[in-house]
Amino acid sequence: MTTIYERIKQRRKELNLSADTVAKFLGVSRATIYRYESSEIEKLPTTILEPLSKILQTTPEYLMGWDDTTNTTNDSLSPSLPQLTPKDERDIAKDLEAMLSALDDRNGMAAYDDSDDEEDRELLRASLLYSMRLAKQMAKKKFTPNKYKK
């Protein structure tokens, strides 16, 4: 039976997310993420569980070991669109990080440098993620139509 700590590490690696990325999203240090993954912190704070499950694109139930369904966010955004594979999800996560990094590098996120605007930054991240997932699903349907005909 896999522990919560192993599930956290496994999902992070499946999505090709760095500990730094997860730490920034949660507002904790990279060392804290490693402590979560190594069970050095025995009790995961409940306030962290929901946001952690979001960035790991899963549910708190999966992380806790109550459900074996890894990725409920992998459901199609629309019933008529194909589902995304774990590779698709990793590619999207990697592209999203590159996009946000490029914005940071070019001072495109200068308005988000204030710590009070962290919520706006995460809203931008969520919006981009949703758009990228939808675009990927639409492209899969368009370029492999026979596979997804009803």
C-alpha cells in the first residue's frame, strides 16, 4: 500500500513538476515539499491538502489513499472531447511552467510582484492551464477524428 508521502512524490514526478514549482504554488519552501515526500513531516496540514491536490491534478482522497483514481482532472472538459493522457498532462504542465517563466523573465508579470497579488497570479495560472488543456483536447479530436467518432 502506497503512503500519502509516496503518492505526493509519484504524482509530482508523473507531471514533471519540480519541488520548487509545487513549493511556490503552496507558498512553502522546497525543503518543506521534500519533507512531505519523505514523511519527515508526519501529519500533512489539512490546509495544504486541497491546494496540493490541485497542483498535482488529483483529489485529496487519492493522496490520502482512500481512492485509487489517480487523476479526476483528466476527465474531458467536454464530453465530446477525448481524454488527455498522462503524457499530455506532463507536456501541458511543462509548457505552462515555461510560459509563466518567460513572463517572469520579461517583466510581463511586474504587476504580480506584490505579495498581495499572489491570488491573481494563481488565477492566471489556472486560466492558462484550463485553456491549454482544452486546446490540447480540441487538437486531439481534430487531428485524430476517426478514433473519437461516436
